[in-house]
Amino acid sequence: MPERTDPFFHTLTHHLRHGRVVLLGIGNPDRGDDGLGPVLARRLPDHPHLHSIVCDEMPENYTGEVRMLKPTFVVLIDAVDFHGEPGEGIALRAQDLSDDRFSSHKPSLALLMNYLQQETTAEVILFGIQPAQRGFREGLSPEVEAGVFRMVALFERITLSIEKEKY
């Protein structure tokens, strides 16, 4: 997961402080770890500069809502097979998805990312978490559950530090 030295951490912190972050939780909750995006989106803390949208398998249906929110940073969260350890995370740009090393099982995500970038002028990132399994089953694997927990903790840590700065 992103650490304080990670560029994704710095970009996220900047936009939560000075802009508006829209997070799209993508995936199929009926397919185990593939449902990590919606799970994470539901668990994120409330913050004036953060809006989470649970998209399930249809993120393209939410582009109008994203445009209306006028984000400065859009984060898509999805299961991505990048041959990492289950629960490990990676930040990718649209151009990275054309590389054979990554499989988000949704080739249209690059198109969606480019579209959102053009329509909103926001920076758009896919934050992928390596799944352990994607078969039909309920719930996340323990490794992916831990990865989701770390991402939620990251958002909580950043938003808490921003709130403390105000006082």
C-alpha cells in the first residue's frame, strides 16, 4: 500500500487538502476479491473533499455524476492482476493498462480513464489491488481484506491529519 514517500500518497493528500477527490469502487461483489472496489468505497470515511461512488461493474454509468462533482482527482479502485502478492496495491495511469503486465479484466477502464480526464480535467488514476481469487464466492480473501483495510486506514490517516491542521 502507498507509504508517505509514494507519489500516489502525496497526490492524494494534496487533492484531499486543496481539491475534490472522487473515488469509484469497481468490481463484482459476487466474485470474491473482484468485489474489493465496492467494499472499499463503502468503508471510506466522510470528508468534505472526498466523494465515494459504489459502481459495481458499471463505472461508465456514473460519468455524469463524476462530471457534476467537478473533481481534481479521480481514483478508480479495482482488482488488478499485476502478478504481485495478494492484497498488494499499485497505482496505474491509463497508458499503463496497455502493458501486458497488468490485467484489470476490463480493457475499457483505460477508455473510461481517458474520458474522465478529458471531461473533468482531473488527474485520473487506477489504484489496483492484487486479488487472491476471483471465483464465485462471497467475501474477500484475508489478504485482500487486509489490503482494503490498509487503504481505508490511509484515507483515515490523511483526512485526520488535514482536520488537525485546521486547529
